[in-house]
Amino acid sequence: MTCLLWLLYRVLNLSLLASCILSLTLSSTQAAYAKYQPPRTQKPPSTYTDSSGVRGSCQTTGVSSPILLAPMTHVGQTTSTHPTFAWFVPYDQKIPIEFTLYEFDKNDQPTTLTYKYQLQSSPGIMKLSLPQYKQGLTSGKKYLWQVETLCNPNRPSRNFLVRAEIEVVQMPSTLKILLSREREPSERANSYAEAGMWYDAFEEALAFTVNGQLTIVGITLIQDLAQLEKSLQNLDLYNLALSN
């Protein structure tokens, strides 16, 4: 298992965390680390995200719940109509998982199924981007996305289910100007993160890898998010990125 995946899979002390990060090979273009700032217009999620967790138990199979790499205590934002979603799988077994995306209606109910896709789990960070050939999401709309671990398709009550919300917003003019001048994914990730666009920032970080490994840009984003969430409900994310 790579240094990063082992970092994410275990609860590490700070000294080991530091040595793991320093052991990554970084180029000079990675000097700017992304710093995530929540949107100034941040909104609390709806009660639908409260139902994330274990409806039954997959633990008899040795499987544990995936961890969404996204804000849970506020609604994360994106400027993309075809955003990328990411989550961490802390087990080695090949288990079917199902990704679904629902649009909230005017009554704040996630009623319209927008996208559904089934895939096989793999250990570490997984990602899924909405296909460009599909109709994109609508600016100004909010969506609920979820990842369900299909431990036993015949007994869905035993599945793990994790949820988060995403809002599509117009790109601020100042951010658009910044991005027009930036070509490196690390710079773009930093600009998106500072503007409060979590999903765009992490997508850039996922695209910027060394030998297939997430670099310090992505690690820093996860740590920033973990710090924001640590005193609230998403304790698993905090324990992934920092020591207990």
C-alpha cells in the first residue's frame, strides 16, 4: 500500500504524518498548497445527510463504511455542471457499490434521480465524474449524492450508506480572472479552495498526481476539511487525516 493510502487508512501520530508527507516526491510547481475556505454563503445540509451511516451491518464481511471526501457540516459548492465526486474505501475486498445523485426540488426534497451508476470498490481514493455526454447539473440547484456499499443486494438494510450535498453556483468573476492566468493544477486547486469551491479544488488535486499518488496539494485539502469538521459530525474524516 502506498504511503498516502496507508496514511489515510490508519490513525497516525503527527510525527509519522509529517514524515509520510515529506517522503512524497514533489516538483517545484507544487510550492503553493491549497487552503480550503468554506463559502462565505455556506449553508447547513438538510436532514437527509443525517441518515448516512449503517442501516444494518456489513461488518460480518470485514467491510467498513466508505468516507466521503466532501464537506458534511455545510453544503459544498462547485462551478462545474459535470463535477467529480470522491470517497475513500478503507477495505481491500471487491464489493459492488452504487453511486446515485438526486436533485432537490423547491420544497427542499431530493425527489428527482439525476444519475445512477454501479461500480466495483477498490481500496483507497475512488472518484466518479459525471459523463460529459450526459445532461449537466443546473446552476443554482442543490443535489444529494450518496454512495451505497452493496454487501448483500438481497438485504439492503445491511448496506452502508453515506450522503453529502452539493450546490452548483456561478463562477465568481474574480475567480474566473485568476483561473485564466493559471495553468498548473496546484495553482488552480489553490484558487478554487480559497474561493470555497471544494469539489473543483479537489478535482484539480486528483488530476495532479506523482506516479499515480495524490500529492501534498490533495493531502492539504483533506487536512483542511478535517480540521473544519473535527468538532462536529464527520469524526471519521478527522481521524483519517490527523492523529487522535
